[in-house]
Amino acid sequence: MGKVEAGRDPFERRTYYFIINPVAKNEGSLKIWEKTMETLEREGITYNYAFTEYKGHGVELAREFLRRQGDAILVAIGGDGTIHEVVNGAAGFPSARIAYIPAGSGNDFARGEGINSRPSKALEGLLHSERERIIDLGYYKTSSEGYFLNSLGIGLDAAITRVVNQSQMKRYFNKIGAGKIIYFAYFLWEWMTYKPDEMEVVIDGERHTFTNTWLVNISNHPYFGGGIKISPNAKPDDGIFHILVIHNIPRLKLLLMFSTVLWGGHLRIKGVDSFEGRTIRITSSNGAPIQADGDNVGAGDVCIDMQQQMVKLVVQGE
């Protein structure tokens, strides 16, 4: 467990607990945290903070903070992976409240929630014009289990996520402000080499079988992959998953299809099927990889269930 640093009196009722990923955005999150601390000190805000030190540490820190004060406001500073860990740590603490200051390269959750992309503005909204919103989570069980905020994918998107997360080049490209290049490069590689799978998808008890399946995406939010609006109609508070299955599309046409995602044109293409549901079971014949909020969580088969009104999200007031 990492050292938990204290700002002011931690026993005052309204305490903010900040969980910071120090390597997010190539350590740009550290500069964001320094400016955040200056604001907190200047305004006399009670706060505690800790830095994550390894994968899964955000889960542990969130639980540690909430055991001290169950109704605290946990504030994640980092990317989608950081807020993903904080939310997983907060599961089981019904009085917990979650806030987010985006400091990553993708920031899909912030984009979908309308959280200001400028950290100073996001903090200002949190401190001075906050409101609470209760949102849903997806629960998954495969070789591991947990919750996701944005989406879960099985197939091509998870294969891309896997190689990007393992890449030694990712940090270098992020450092020079060209993080999108590494994603695009690995997308092209996986597009050329990935082998589509046969998948059985059971949605609320209704069975569907797809051959030559590129991917199945289960969305609780519109965005994934750093701004790709994969499910334009997905909402995190309606109790429904939006399910997208891409199958039986030739390799070249698949590349052209992804060029239409920005304006939602992919939903009209033959071989792109969309569904809605609350309980999903997916079986892949060749053990396709699985990702949840950009974190690789297993391969093969997965069960997903909608967990309604699971998180109290503190966002900027209207």
C-alpha cells in the first residue's frame, strides 16, 4: 500500500480524497496535481491524496480511503484506467461519491459525461458548482471479474488494446504528443493479422450466433478508444447496454467502415448489428481477447450484467 499523504484535517466531514496516477499523460498528471493542490490550499479545502504505484493500486487506495470515511468524495486524476480502478474500489460502499479530473490520453469517460477537458475548469466545477448524478455500471465475469464504466469489448478492439498496453513505444509517443500514432499503427497491424472468430451472444436469454466476428462491444457510454463514438445512443443512466456486433465484413471494407464511426455511419453498414439488453453472455470459439475500459481482463467467454444506479458521480453543475 502506498503512502497516503494528508493535506488538512481528514476528519472534517467534507473531505476530498484524490487518487492520482503519476504517469498518466506522460507524467503531465503531476503538473495537474501541483496546480490542483495550489487551488485546494488557497481555498482552504480539506483533502487527502495518494499516488498509484502499480496496476490495481487505485482499487486498493479507494477502498482504504472509504474505510476511513464512507461518504467521502473520491477524485480520480488520470486517464480512463484511473477512474476505472477508483470505481472498482468504491463498489460496495453505497455512500461513496466519485469525481474525475481528466489527465489521460483518451479521457472517454470525461468526454461522455461532459466533464471539462481543462483540469482547472473541472476542479472549479467540482468545488463550486457540483451536482450529483447516479449512473450505472457493467459487471463482468471471465477469468477475472469487476466493473466497467465505458465499455467492454471482445475481439479486435481488445487485441489492439493488448498490444498497445504491452508496447514499450507507447510512453515515447505520448511524450512527444503523438499518442494517437501508436494506436493507429497497432490498429493497422491487427487489422491485417487478426483472425475473426465465431461467437455466440446471448442477450436477455435470446441466442444469436455470428460467424467471422471482428468484435462485440458492450457500451454503457458512447465513446471508446480515445474519442471513437462507437455507440452514439448509449447512456450510463438508462439501465440498458448498447451492444454492437461487427461480423462478416471483408478486411478492406472493415477499414472503410471505421472511417464512418466519427459520424455514426457505421450503424447503417451491413454486417454491423446493434442490440439492447441488460444481461449478455458471450462465447468465442477461439478464445478472443477481452478488454474492459481499455484494461485487458481475460479471453474466451464472458458474462456481463447491468448494475443500475451503482455510482454517485459528482459532476459540474449546469
